[in-house]
Amino acid sequence: MTGGDMSEFHSRTVHEVAGLLSRGECSAADVTEDLIRAIETHDGAVRAYVHLDPEQALADAHAADVARAAGDDRPLLGVPLGIKDVLNVRQQPCTCGSRILKGYTALYDATCITKLRDAGVTLLGRLNMDEFAMGSSTENSAYGETRNPWDTGRVAGGSSGGSAAAVAGQLALAAIGSDTGGSIRQPASFCGCVGVKPTYGRVSRYGLVAFASSLDQVGPLTKDVEDAALLLEVLSGRDEMDSTSVDQPVPKYRDALTGDIRGLRLGMPREYFTEGMDPEVEASVRAAIEVCREQGAEIVEVNLPHTEYAIAVYYIIATAEASANLSRFDGVRYGARVPGEDPIDMVGKTREQGFGEEVKRRVILGTYVLSSGYHDAYYLRAQKARTLLRRDFDQAFTRCDAIVAPVAPTAAYRLGEKKADPLQMYLGDILTVPANLAGIPGLSVPCGATTDGLPVGLQILGPAFCEERLLRIAHAYEQASGGRRPPPSMHPESKGAGS
Amino acid sequence: MTRSPAAAFQSDVGLEVHVQLKTASKIWCGCPNRYGSPANSDVCPVCLGYPGSLPVMNRHAVELTVKTGLMLGCEINRYSKWDRKNYFYPDMPKNYQISQYDLPLCIGGAVEIDIGGQRKRVGLTRIHLEEDVGKNTHYEGRSSVDFNRAGTPLMEIVTEPDMGSADEALAFLLALKEILAYGAVSDCNLEEGNLRCDVNCSVRPAGDTALGVKTEIKNMNTFKGVHRALDHELKRQIAERTQGGAIVQETRRWDDEMGVTSAMRTKEQAHDYRYFSEPDLLPVVLSKESIDEISSTLPELPKARRMRFEAEYGIPAYDAGVLVADRALADYYEAAAAASGNYKAVSNWVMGEMLRALAETGTEITGCRVEPEALAALVRLVDEKAINSTGAKEVFQEMFERGGEPQGIVEARGLAQVSDTGAIEALVEQAIGEHPDSAQDVRNGKEKALQHLMGQVMRLSRGKANPQLVLELLRERLSPGA
């Protein structure tokens, strides 16, 4: 147990709290009450949560305590988690940061929610995000932007910005997010927490509101690597309800956290260390890689020659799929409805008023790239380029066991700084989208800070279904660099220039 | 000699037939696939297109489509895939339909039709599988949608433009329906929308090799509607061309009440469906073994069965046609024929009394109380002259209404045929005595009078006299020399 008042459960990790609970040193109600208090005190500045039902959360916590008293010893019994507002939780709202889903109440639990419940987890509240996960700053939410707890004048990253900010800001023990082009890893990097984007097919997508179906994955955002391993193990596995989930055995991920990375070959892709990168970010990442070398890893240089096409390929494929995925939001069956003269008019008006600017931009782009006459030039060509990007990784992984790189070219930028220039925002995804396009797992682990005190993340990528290896490297680095970083000071006067 | 405008043109017709498959559950979810439930009761997050829901393929729907392909001589694609067809309509839960675009399950194949005694082959382009949509109802200032139908497995059979007339199109639909019913892939109930059809048609000057500009006709609910719509549309196109006009490529809507087609949308207004591969489903990979397994379940098809009926049972082509048209009826016939051995007599009974009684009572042959063995026994009683035809019909009616064995009914009702010469002779005498004029007419060689007297004897015997014996005795008694 590391410092802090015994009652300050909110600053602890999942595995610490699970230990306290199982040893009877505290109750689930104590933990949940403490977290609700922290949220009520600090979330006004961070704005991570879009929905919180304290009564329900406490009732669930009490139920967990009763179950434990009756002999229930599930490992995560009574551990409260925050959930990105993109995952369906029965009888809770699920707005995806959009006006168009205002008033929608989920009818069912997403499979990953069922798995968490089966492990004993209780659900604390719903976390903000860019509308339909489209964005890299959580400024594109119809319910207001989320701010970075390290400097509330800056963005939390996105699209799982609410999840990352809640975890970093000690407003959640851990959170579940989704990553389509970096939406877990980049906010984890901006906020200084651990984020895992699992292999495509590792975690069921059933109940995850789709942005780009061939790229989306659900994953954890946590305070340390051990929590990431713990939660990934709960989330993973084949689901009959998701045909793209893969029937691969789920390892005991925590067993991989040996601290031993001797002999592992870590590849540094030349293309991921290019001009335009913030020198402080680059310095932090290189320093972290040096720590890995000191721990016995071998550093090799690798090439990912098609990286320059990744952004274009990603924004064609993701928007094409999104244009179809978001068609169902029409006001006919659920969510917001704007009346019209006839059903067609009603659908048009509902979408016009229900979607935000960025979502409209991407739906139109996706519609365009699939249109007759343009389909082959854009969509088909992007699919071919996607194959080349995938082969880049296959090739690279013959020379190394994992790839190490920055997560994003910069640390967290100021609120509003890139909002007016979508292309600048898109370019910030260059280092994360290739993993989604290739379907491989990626992880972001904190690796120091800029002189402004902004967190920087080290990204580790591996071959499909090699999450154990990524966790082992991240954990070894985390331990060698002094363990989990202390959380940001959340005193009101430390707040930045946020509006 | 001037040719009629119609003779100067050749028509080319192609069909797109949508067939609802007979599976227990829907194509992407576990909701029941059935007709007639209260609106929006057979639904779940998947078939309502709720956020986050994902489709899971119903293997049985794929198997039924492959089975159809095998019955129709298609090539089965060992690797096929799913695509999204994008368009907005309030009856579409996701506003895209999961269908198959460039790699359908079945390619090619054909259906043979009979046109004026001539066999003709109508080629198929492809068969693919997709999901049905919900059903819109529009009221004054209000619309409603019932999503029970959404997600019903829907097989689309696309033909080549091989039909030359409305008659050929109708013949195709009837032949196709017969095969689909034989394979038990669909209930083929038109009233419940199991079979729906869009038509593509064009006309060209006779002798031209290139097809004319086509129109598509939608909104026909019955096969008769398809025939009428096509007849109307082909005549309209010919009239247009004859007057020097041009056909516009467009979609037209059939108005069954008015009996006309009218323009719905032109090619320029046509949907751009923006097809792309469905990322939520894996491609369908069929092993040779799995196709062989489906192959082994194929039923004998109507055409082969008709030929076998003619050869094996020695019945006329007409009989074979009537019996085979309904798979269950043909099954019934085969069971009765096997039990009887008098194939033609059984055929007469099935095509005559049985079909009449079924039609009158609105019963299906599968629910008929007359066991095939009982019908065979009845035929035997007639053959053995233990009962005459009037009595036999009475026995049949009794069996049809209440079931049972013919022998028991004959005994219970005293229907056994009287072949006792003495008894019949007495009745003959009585009839002659009561109708001396007729007797005289017979003696004078009037055959008609003989029939009259015969009827009198049968009446006196309450139908039980052996008619053959009555006739012999009457002739003997009233011969000119007697």
C-alpha cells in the first residue's frame, strides 16, 4: 500500500481496492461513496462524467457487500468502474456524446459489461467522449468538452477522453473505453494512464455502438499495468454474439508481468520518429526505450514503409463504415426525433439537428468515398493500401518482438487549439491508426512528462494476440522507472486557463 | 401483308423473385420467423437495429439457399460474402440491408417451363441471400412500422431476360413455386408475402439482337398481378415504339385496381446503394462435404417425378401433372398406389373425389382422414365388385368425414353389392311391371329405355344391385325374341 489516507480509495488502483475488499478492510459502499464524493468535488473542473446515478451505484455497492457477506468471492466484487458512453448498459442512457441519442435508454448489456458484472464489477457512471467516438480531443461532445486533469486548459485527448480524464483525475479506479484509431491510447497518453487497444477480435464488440466496425475494439484505461492486465483478462474471449470475435484462449495476463524483458527485441520504426514531432515527447519516448534497453531488451530499427498512407487509408475506411453504421440513427425507433412533414422528412430533420459538425463531415466523406464512380478510386484503393500496411507489420515482426514508439506527436494541446482545423487533428492520429488498420494490439504506458508537466505516453505494438508480451514490456518499464506516477494535484487553484 | 404491331416486336422479360425462407428463426438473431404475430412482438435489439447490436448468421438460411441452388442446377460458390446495401427507408432497421453483392451463394442454373407443349429453359443469373425489411403502413398524417418481418431470411432469385411474354413469366413463376415447395425451402404462401416478384421488361424490333431499353415494374402482389402488369407494360412499350416514341429506363409502379403502370423514378433518380463488404460478418466458406451433405437431402423434383409417375404407374401425363403439382398429394398418391396396385383407379379417386372433397372443405391433403391404405382398400372392394360405384362414393365420403375402414362402413351401412340373381330377377320383374311402356320400347330396340329401366332396378335395390348383373338380366328378359 502506497501512502494516502485509508479512506482515499479513489486514488488507488483496481487491484489494491480488490485486495482491501477481499480482506474485509473496507466495504464496496465505502469505495463507491468515496468515488462519488471525489466526482462531486472535482468533476466540475474535469467534466469526465456525462451520467452518474449515485443512488444506483450505492445500491449496487451494497448488494456487492451483501453478496460478499454471503460468501461470494469473485475477484472484482464491488469494484466500481467508469464506462465510456458508447457501451450499452441495460437501463442506463447511452448517448455516445450525441444529441441524436438524447433520451435513449439501453435495452441490454454489452457483452463486455456482462463479463465485468460476472466478475463482480459495479458500474459507477458514464464517461464523456467525442460524438460517436469521432475525434481526438473530446471536444466534439454534445455534452461539453472534457478537460485534462493535469491542466484543465488542455484537452484530455479522445475519443475516450472522459475515461482517461476520470482515471487520471482519480475520479474512477479504472474505465472501459473503445479504440478505433487511437481512442484509448492517445487520451491515455495525454492524461498519463495506461490504455490497451486489444487485437481485433480479442474483445466482443456486441453492445459497443459502432463507429468503424472493422477497426473498433473495447479496452481498459487504468492507473497501472497490473490493472490493465487484470481487466483485459475479464474483457477478453469469444462471444457468440460477435462473429468477428476470435476463439483464442485467454491467457492469465497478470502472469506475464514478470519484470523480465531480457532478450526481447524492440523495434523502433524509422517512420514513427519524424520531423513535426514535439522534441520533448520524442526525448521522453527515447528515454523510456533506453530504460527498456537497460532492462535487457535489444533495440533494433525497423521499417513501416507505408505509414505515410495510414491517415488517408484510415479516414476513408473509417468514414465509409461510419456512414453506414450511423444510418440507423433516424428517429424512427429510438433516440431524439424532430417531427417532419412525412417519414422521410422526419428522418432528414432528425439527422440534420441530431448530429454534430464532425459527425456530419465524416458521414458525408464516407458517403462520398463509397459513391458509384468513386468507390474504386477511394474505398477499394484504401482497402489495398490497408493490406500493405498490415504486411509492413508482418515484415517488421520478423525482425522484432514488439514495436516501441510515441503514441502521439505531441502532448495534450490547448482546448480549441485544433478544433477549427480538422486536418491538423486527423494528422495527430498518424502513430495510432496503423495498429487498428492492421488489427494488432497496442498499449500506451506513461513515460514521463514535458517541462509543462504534461504526460507523455510510450506506445508498444505487437503481433496479433500477443497482448501478454506488450503488458510484460510495459510493466517492466513501469517498474524500472519508479512505478505508477503520482496523480495530478486536483486543488482548484491548480486549474489551468480552461473556459 | 401488314404485320400487327405486336408481331413486329419481340419482348424480353426477366424476373427478380424474393422468397422468404422457412427457418425457425430470423437470419441474424434468434427471434421467431413467423407470420401473423401482434405488431412489433417478434423483435429484439438486433432485428430492430439498436445501437451496438451485431448480426450472427443463421446457417440454416444459407443451407436452404444452397439447397435451392442445387435444385435449380446452379453453381454453388464455395466462398461468398455479405455486403451492405445502403438506402434510407423507415422500414429498414439499420437503413442498410445486409445482402450479397459480388459474391452470391449461387450462380447460374435454370428453370424449365412448358409453353404450349414446348419445353423452354429460363436461365438464372444468380441467387443470393439477404434480410427482409419491416412493413410500413401509412395513415392520414401518420405512419407506423411493424418490424416483425425485419430480418426474415429472404432469398433473391434473379433470372436472365429469357421469357418472351407475360404467359412465359407466369409459367416460370408457377414452375419455380412448385420446385421451392418441393424442396420445403419456403411455405410459398403468396398471401403472407412468402413470394414476391419484381419484373424487368423491354421490347425490340423482331430480329434485332440487342435488347431494348428496359423498365422495372414493382408492387405486384399476386402471380396474376405479375401477368397483368407485364401484359399491360409490354403493350404500352410496343405502342410507344410503334408511334415512334422511346422507352425511358425507369422504375414503374403497378396499380392493380386501375390495371396500369405509372412512372415511379427514372434512372437518374435511381438509388446509389454504395455497396461495401459487411464488416460485422465473416465470409461464408462452404466445404465440399457440406455441399454434398445438402445435396443428399434434395427431393425428387416435379419434372422427374412426373416422368416417373408415367413410367412406373402407367398413368397418363395429365394425371401425373395433376398429382405431382402438390408434393404432399403426390406422396399420398404413391402411398395409396403402392397399397392398391390398381394405379389408374387410385389416380382417378385422388384426382376426382379426393380433390373435390378437399376443395369443398378447404382441407390440406396432409390433414385428410382417409388413410392411403383405406383408399386402396376401397378401390379393391370396387374391383372385387363387392360394392358398386355409388356405394363406393358414399363410403369415401364417410371416410373423408370421419375416417375408418371401408369394409366396416360397407357392413355398417349395408352397402354390399347384391349379386344374388334371384333377388335381382324379382326386382327386374317389378320394374318391368311398373313400367310396361319402357319395357316395350326396349323390346323395340330403344337403348335409352334400357337405361331407364336399369335406373329403376337400381333404385329398387337402393343402389346395392350389381349394375352389370342388372343389365344382363334386363337384356335377357327383354330381348326381341323373348
